[in-house]
Amino acid sequence: MLVDLAGGWNPMLGRLAWSQIPYDNPILAPLFVAVVIGAVLVLGLITYYGKWTYLWKEWLTTVDHKKLGVMYILIGLVMLFRGFIDGLMIRTQQAWAVGPHSSGVFGATHGYLTPFHFGQVYSAHGVIMILLAATPLLVGFMNIIVPIQIGARDMAYPYLNALGLWFTAAAGALIMISLFVGDFAHNGWFGYAPIFELQYSPGVGVDYWIWTMELLALGTTLGGINILATIIKMRAPGMTWGRLPIFVWASLASNVIALTSFPALQVALALVAADRYLGAHFFTAGLGGNLMLYTNLFWIWGHPEVYFVILPAFGMMSEIFPTFSEKPLFGYMTMVLASMAIAGVSWLVWLHHFFTMGAGPYVNSAFSVATMLVGIPTGVKVFNWAFTMYRGRLTFNAAMLWAIGALFLLLVGGLTGMMLAVPAINYMVHNSVFVVAHFHSMLLTIVYAIFASVIYWFPKVFGFKLNEFWAKTMFWLFSAGTALVFVPMYMLGFMGMTRRLDYVFNTAWHPYLLVMEFGIVVYTLSVLAFFALLYVSVRDHASNQVGADAWGTSRSLEWLTHSPVPFYNFAVLPHVNARDEVAWRRDNGIDHVQPDHYEDIHMPNNTGVAIVLGGLTFVLGFALVWRIWWLCAFSLLAIIALVIYRSFKGDPGYIITAAELEQMEKAAMRREARIGKQQHRVGSGVLGEAIAYARSDLPSLASQPGSTGGLDHRS
Amino acid sequence: MQVKWRNNLKNGCRHAALAPILLLSGCAGTPFWIFDPKGLMADTNLFYLLVDVGIMGGIVGLTALLVIWFMWRYQKGKNRGKYDPTWSHSNTIEVVVWGIPIIAVGFLSYFAVTGTFEINPYNPTVITNHLKPVSDPVEVDVIATDWQWLFVYPQYHMAVANDLVLPAHTPVFFRLTSSAVTTTFFIPQLVGMIDVMPGMRTKNALESNHVGEYQGIASDYAGAGTSWMTFKTKIVKSADFREWVRKVQQSPTSMTYASFNDYADPYINVHHKVAYFSSVPDGLFDHVVDEVMKGKTWPIPPMMTENMVAYMQKQNAEHRD
């Protein structure tokens, strides 16, 4: 042992001991029982209905980017719920533990959470919301939408895609198990030096935090490589850079950030691990360590990460506003430029997260001005959305409402962000709940965009629309909750209330904290409305079926193929003629044209390697947390062996023959005909239309010879 | 000239801008500490806040109104505005939408930079430019431990724990360090935040002309006792300050390097205990910085991380309370 460990260690179980199981904790023990009962129930139901084979074949071993995307989004939604429960706990503690006369239970002098437990709750809340909710949700959408929008059959690396998902799932499992085995870090989602050092955090919580974040960083980096390669190499014929849908541009900008910044996080965390496991002194206060080095390294990743999550959200809004304004996005080129500008500037602003560190005025001034530069492209985006609505024909359905909500929250977040960018203001509100309210405005912008996208793209993936009434009910409840929680929070910031207080010493803040508690109750209602939305939509799915163009006013390429999207995306890769291809085809009257003949296509095989690697990674993470060295060695060797085995085996893929394809296409077209929203004129005899699907550079195609446009594609 | 313009803004517009909030809270002192500064530093912070919100609030407010107007005018089926399904570009609008943010950011950048220098914690020109020979600044060395504040007055060779008393109309210069983890020193109505870090020294300063009692906060998470790591800041008249110094100097307890070692052990100051130390060794501040740089730590007992009530019983049993 290179470091002294509190609580003993043995070669067999490492630091693991019965005392590490919080069976006497009045909150965790009942929760554990509930989780076990729930798990047994779910597993039992799967067995009862004999769905194991289906689950394994169709989901757990899949390399289909849409299914992987759906699983990413499922993980994201589950973790969003977990993070919300953490938020509920934080709000309840702060509404309860106010003033010296407030009561205390469960070992806390005030409220119901001890300071250490409270620290874990808000740290988990931050890690989960940013890295396990927002990130998987957005990566999930990029996974589903990007390949269809650029006319590809799958990602560039389908197996790598599955690997990214299962790493993310392993990280999620690791943070969830920290609830019941050991504890979690109390140092905030970004970690403080030197409080995460062994002297100040002797337990395993910080180790859970390190390995969860490392796994997520790994998964997201792999995902980033994949999405970049897909966008650069897999575009359909005619999909030039200037015709790329704006969400794809946003994904491109976002993943450039991911690919370049996540390694910085991995290095920073590896150095923390060196301090805690090897007794190094990278970030200790003494013996040559430099604790602000950690803060710099973390935010060199941390700030680009903020734009990694906001850029896809901007992309989503840029898709939704034009569809429901029934006209093209205003200022496509400036939108692209603005996305790239934000991605670039994201690297120049990290120091604004610690203006109060005591850097000199020249340093602070430089970062202050750089930070305000972000406001320029962001402001342009807001104006562009506004002018997309200008002279439009606006439909305020649920997706549009969520997108507009995102726009207004962005305005609030932008205003307060410009305040925080000025050091002279920042000194007064840094580390106060004002900052908390600011970044929640920004992150809720993302959440609003995500819910808009769930509603907007759901019919594309599943073939039926979500219930409008419940989607709108949820929107209004969620918005009321947002106002009730964050308006008082901004006010408390101006009152000087600092963040992360597990005990609130000033009773003057109590009324505002109670309003926020009420707000979180309203949020809870919106969560229930979301469950109702899912239930009602699935129940009535037969009457909500849609065809390819689910909204009737859709614009980009993903709306060309059937809904739900077949696993091969496009039977024949379409030829792209315009920026808003579907709108262009609709305007030229060839939106219903289908290919006249099919050719064999090549698809990747499913693989069980990815999920097994994910499982082994989880074991490795768990063994590292508890320092069970034999298990670390075993799982690491198994991972290496499996990777080598798979690289020798490779994947030859398989062929879907033209006949099979035709059959499946016919079935899909019959479905659309039955729905009656789309009138297909297959083989209607109009000369040229037969080949127009794959190659339709011109609306009048009579003189064009036949072409196999893009059929040489191989994944 | 600028100063006069600024004073007008501060005294006139500020009251106008903040009137609704101040009225809400009545005359008994507003709970909005940031809007109610009582010192030169905090005053300057508020000035920049008002400038920034004035400019950005105008732009954001107008944009919001624009969006709402478009939403109303172009709603489908209402036929209020013209529908143009192909309109998606206008050079004029592009220039305007890039121009407005660029001009606003340029304008704000000027204020951001001047403000950064005016309240630069190491040399705040709002204070240092007006130093007079008679000012006779007070120096305070701040040492944060887990989880108490020790204020050393090197000029008077004395120290006070968890209570900061300062004379009015006098510049005060702080040096700050921590014996344990990183936290932040913050007195909302007097001076903005500055990080307090182990093995390092930061600085800050304040000057207040308002006699009164102001809340001081440890505004960065430092572990279990952070929420109780608060202190009162009392701005008193010069005569009262001299009286208070005499009182502290008559305290029976004194602090040595050895007793600091005990004092710095983790301690949750639930009862806001204040302690006076009639004497401290010269150079205690540098001594603490040196020790921490050499690797000295005051580790947190694992028990503290489990059960607050049980730990408090232990803390009481050790008669440290």
C-alpha cells in the first residue's frame, strides 16, 4: 500500500466490508429494498413473457444506431429522474434546515441530511445531470438523427457506437451502486482540490466519482470520434457541406469539442487517482502539489463541455423552429458560423469559473472579454430563430412550445451570463445561488430543447405521435416549476446566499426557500405528467400513427424515409438536391416518389462483445473503487483479451438481398397507405419519377438516364 | 467628471432602479445584501452590476418582446402578418443581428476591464488611489481552518476567532490563507469573494464608512462544517475600535505555534463561538503557509463523515465547545 487507508484493507475484498453497506440508513435501506423488489419484478416479467431472447437479439447486442440512440435516451431519462430526486432532496433539506431552531432527524442536527450526506447528494446531482442525463440524451439524439439526416445506413463504426453506449451504462451502474455500497464524493461535481485528497475524503466516495467520470469521458470520446467520422465520410450523394442540416452542423461542432476536450478531463482525473492511489502530490497543498492546477485542468475540459451540451440543443431548436414556422431557417450560413465560433471560443474562457482565485487583473480582464465574446454568436442565434418565425406560419404545438421555452430561458441565462462574465460583478455572486440559478437556466434550456426533440422526433423513431394534451400539460407544469424554483433562487443570490449550504443560517431566506420547495413539488407533478404522456401515447398509439413526413411541414432528410425508420434507414440511398431536401421534394411534387428497384445492401452484424466489455469495465471500475487488486487484474486482462479476440474475428457483416428489401419496403408502404396520410404513387407510370428517388437533380427528369446514385455505399 | 457622473448614477438611478425591491423590504434594512452595499468595494460591484444589467437587460428585453410580437403576428390561421415561405436571408438583418451583440460586448468589455482594475483584490484602485497619510490602514491576516476563521491583527499582536471588528473610515488590507482546504472569504455588503487556499496567500481589501454589523460567509464548500463557518463583521467608530483592541489584549488566552496546532483541528462551530487571543507570535501567518507547503495537514476524522449528531457529542465531550 502506497497510501494509508482508513478502515482497513484485505487482499480478498479490498476495502469492502459489511460496515460499508448502509443497511441502517433510514433513507437508503428502504430504497434498496424497493430497488430489489422492482428489479425482481422486471426480471420476472421478462422471463414470464419469454422476452430474454428478444431483448438480447434486438437490443443488448444491437449495433443499430437508432436502437443504441434509444437506449442512450432511456439511460438519460432514468438518470434525469434520479438527478431530479437528488434535486428534490437538496431543496427539501434547504427548506427544512433553516435557523438554529429547526429540527433534525436521522443523525443531522438540522433537517434530515448530515452535511456529508448532503455533500454527496449535490455532487451526485451535478455529475448525473451533466454527464449521465444531458450528455447521454444529446448523444442519443445525435446517434439517432445524424445518420438519417445525412442519408447514411448506420454510423461509421457501429461496433464502437455500441461500445460507447455500454461504457456509459457501466458508468451509470457504478454511480447507482454507490448509493448502496459505500458512499459517493462530497466534493461537488467538479471536485475541489485538496478536499478530494485522502486526508479530507478518507472514504471511497471520491474513487466512485473518479471512475464514473473516467468511464463517461471514455464513452463520450468514442462517441465523438464516431459521429465526426460519420458526418465527414458517410454523407449521401449530393449532401454537400452547404446542404448539411443545421443539427448535423451543431453535432459536428459539438463533437469537435468532445474529441478535443474530454482527454483533458481524463488526464486530470488520472492525476487525482495518482494522488489517492499512489500517494502522489499533484494537487495536494503541500509537498510540491498545486491545487489550482487541478481547477485549471478540470475547467479546460469543463467549459468546452458546457458548449458540448448546449450546441446540440441549439441544433435541435434550429430544426424545430423552421418546421413549425413553415419556412427555412433564417441565416443558415451565420448559424453554422455561430456554432463553429462558439466551439472555438469555448476553449478561451475556462478561467471565468474561478475569477475569485486571485489571478491578476490582466488575466481576469482577458478571460472576462473572451467570455463575453460567446455572447455574440449566441445572440446571433437567438435573433436568427426570431427571424425564422418572422413572416412564418407558426403552429404552437407541444414541440414548438418547448422550443420557445428554451429560447426564453436562454435569454435569461444569457443576461445573467453576461453579468457573471464581468469580474466586478462576479466577485459578488460567484459561489452564490445566483450562479446556480444561472447555469440551471442554461441547462434547462438544454432540457427544454430535449423535450421538444423527444416530441418532435418520437414519431420518426416509433411511427406514432406523442399525446399533445399531456405534452402541453407537462410543459406548463414544468415551466411553472422552473419559475417557482429559479426566480426565488436568483433573488436569494442577490441576498448573498451562497451555494451548498446544508444548514441555512439566515432565517430571512426562509420564505424564498419555501417557495422553491413548492416549485419542486410542481416539478414533481410535471414528472408525473411525463409518465402520463408516455402511458397515454402508447395506449392510443394505433390512432396516432404517422407516415414518413410526420408533421407535414418537415424539412430535412430524415423525414424522407419511413416512420418508424427501418433498420437499414434508406432502402436506396437518396440523392440530395437541396438544403431542406424534404421541403424541396414537396415543393417540386416528388416527395412521394419511391425507388423503382432495389439492390442488395450490406449491414453490420450484431455483437455481444460490446455489452460484455461494458460489464467488464463496470467490474474493473468497482474493483478499482474498493482496491480489490486481483479483481482489477482479472477484469483488465479479460478486457484486453476480448478486444484482441474481437479484432481478429472482425465483422464480415451480412447482405440483405434486393428481394428481401423489396418485401420490407412494400410492407412499410402498405402501412403508410393504410394510415392514409401519404399517397404513394409507386410505379405510377410517369416517366422519370421511378428514378427520381435516388437521383433527382431536376424536377423534370424525363431526359435523365437511370442511375444507381450512391448504391456503392458500404458500412 | 467620471466620478461625478458615477456618483449621480449610484445615488440617483440606483434608488430608482432598486426602489421596488427596497420598498418591499421596508426600512428595517433590505435582505438584498448585494443591492445594499456598505463599503467602497461592494459599492463598486453594484455600479458595474447596474451598468451591465442596464445594457444587457435592454437588449434581452427588446429581443423577448420581438419574439413575443412575432409569435402573436405570425400565428397560423390568424392572418395577421404576411406569410413568405421562402424568405430566409437578408443582409441588412444579418448586419444588425451581428452588429448589436458586437457593439454591446465591445461596450461592456470596456467596463469589465476598468472594473477589474478598480476592485482588483491585490490593489483595488478604488481604495488605494485615495489613500491619505492619515488613513493609517488596518492589516488583518485571515487564516481559515476546518471550519473556523482566525483573524490575526499583526499591528496589535493579537488574534480573534470568528469575529471581525474593523474601524470605519479606514482602509483594511487582508492577507488570506487556509490551513486545510480551499474556501472563499465573502462579506456580501462589504467586499466580494476571494479564494482562501492552503499553502498560498491571496489578498483583499475593504473600506467602509457605515457603522454596523455585517454577515461574513465561507462561500466555497470546505466540508462538513462549511455551513456554520460564518462570522460577524462589525464596523465600529475609531474610538470604539481602540477600546475593543484593549479588551482583546486583556484576554487571558494567548496563541502560540503549539496552540495553533490544536486550534486548527477540525471543529464545527455550531454555536458561533468567538475567542480572543491576547497575543500571537509574529509571523504566524507565514508560519502556517510554510507548514502547509511542507505537507502539514489536519485530517478529518472519518467519523465526522458519518453522523453529525454523534460527532457533535464527541466534540462536546472533548470540551472544545
